[in-house]
Amino acid sequence: MTRVWDVPVHDTTRLRDVRLAAEEACGHAGFGADRQAATVLVATELATNLLKHAGGGQILLETPAAPDGAAEDGERAAVQIVAIDHGPGIADLSAALHDGFSTTASLGAGLGTCRRLADDFDLHSSPGRGTVALVRIGPSDARRRGERGRRAPVPVRAGGINIPLVEGHSGDAWACVRSGETLTLLLADGLGHGPRAADASDAAVRQLRRNPRLTAPELLAALHTALRDTRGAAVAVAQLDLAAGHLEFSGIGNIGARLHTGGGWQPLVSHPGIVGAHVPARLPRRRLPWSPDCLLVLHSDGLPSRWSLRPEVPAATLDPGVTAALIVRDSSSSARPVRDDTAVAVLSPTPPNREP
């Protein structure tokens, strides 16, 4: 079941909550003691930075699988930690990323150490707007880094963020699976909130992982059968043919989707319905060209429909999970509280200079 830990960090009492959430996330991912210790250290350091440098913020932990879309043989467990703030930003980013750098009496680990302990690390900081930092840690440092050295680079990568309305369980879920030259990104929004909504979205993710070779309409048809014993869900499927260079999109329900290409955004419209309850006789299917400058965003209806990605955000080079977090952060405020589960999944090009 999709598990997400959302910890607001506005005073030092929440540091203990961050540590406990990190320990629970590691238990959910099946981590050993060493990787759990690394995860707890990173989560606590990021939370401490929020207090000391940004006046507070938010820590999100979840356990996505294969966020870069490269895995073909089963799920690779990981813990993803995202720190989000609306603070002043980082004045000297290069110094902050130096291993062991700390300007205050924190753990002394600094962002450099967080980066060293991570399997994936990225951040974006804007003066006056704040910072988003993302870390993914796998179950075995040596094994995962060995896998990285053997894998061929993938021209695209996927990442996302998931914020629950009900503590512990999000009714939204996303996953990205690769089979040969086909990469499939799915986002599901189970009806309602809490564990029963999570049951529906998780059933959709499991079905995708069992059937990665189905076309987008075939997958929606299989999902319609698989979700009949659940509340049902809104589901969008984006399938990229890496060899042919085209994207196919099929969606049922209120999942938002936009494709950025050629300097502008193009909306991708889903068909009304509920997967598991009622769908159209002919499932929708749209094919579009995919080029190295494309960016795809899928999101549940917890995100305001008029969201925007600021032009100065370098989405082509950022980890897509950071891009997703920036979209959520810049579309929310204290005057507009979250009233639903919110998930955003992003498919973006892999920068040519990124290490495999």
C-alpha cells in the first residue's frame, strides 16, 4: 500500500517526528541497520536546515520504486526524502554543497554529506522563493551503485511527489515501469481518501507492474477489471516508445496532464468515467511526437488546475521529483490549504552529462 509520511517542521519538537517517520519508512522498504541510519541522518539534517535557514518547512517521505524508469526486473525499493520551504533560498549553493559544510550548530553533516549518502540527490533554490531538496536512498549502497555502473543510460527519467490528506495513506499513487523500449508512466487517484482509496490506486500500480507490455488502452481495460472490487479510481497512462519517439496517452477520470514541447504547454484530456465502475466502450488513445526537449506532467485533482512551472526553472536538468515538488510548492499557500490527496508525476529528458 502507498505509504507517505508528511511532517510539517516549524519547531524543534518536530525533529523527533521526522526521525520516527524515517525509521518507519525504512522498515516499510526493508532496509538494514546501516541504510536506516543513513536515511535517518539525512532526514534529520534536512529538517534541521529547514528550521535554521528557512524558518520551517515540510519533510515528505515515501517509498517509490525505480524512479528513473530504468528497472525492468522487479521493484527496487528506495526511500525518497523531500524537503520543501518558502524561505530566503541558499545564497552560496556551491559552499552549501561542500561535504561537511554547516553554518550553524546542526548535526554538522550538511548538504554535502546528504549528497554523499544518497543514491540520488538534487535541489533547486531561488532567492526569495525557497528551496526544494530531494534525496533517494536505496537498501544497499554498494549494490545499487554497482547496478548504476552496469545499466545503459536511459534517455528519459520519471519522478514524483505524493502528499496525503489523511496521515499515513495517500489515495493517489504513481509508478513508472520499463519493458524493452517501452516506458509506461501511470498515475491513479482512488476515490475518496485514506486506506480504501489507497487500496484502489495501489491495485492499479500492481496491475501495471504485472503487465508492463500492454498498450495504454489495454492496460486501462485490465485495470477496469482489477479495480471492480475497490472504490475505483481515476487513472491516466502515458506510454513512451523510446525507439519510435512517440508518446501515447489514455486517461479516464479527472487526472490532469500537460505536455511541454516547442516552448509551450499542450493539455492532454482524459475521458469522463471511473476505472472499476464505468468506462467508455471505446477507450481513448492519443498519440503525440516525443522529442528530447519534451516534459510531461501528470497530476491528481489535489493540484490546482491553473498550476504553472516558472520559466526560470531548469526542468530539463533537474531531477523530475524536484520539478514535481516545485510545481506543488509554487501552486499552494497558507491561504489555500490542501483539501485532497495530491500527487504529481513528471517524465523528463535525462541530461547528457548525467552519470548512469
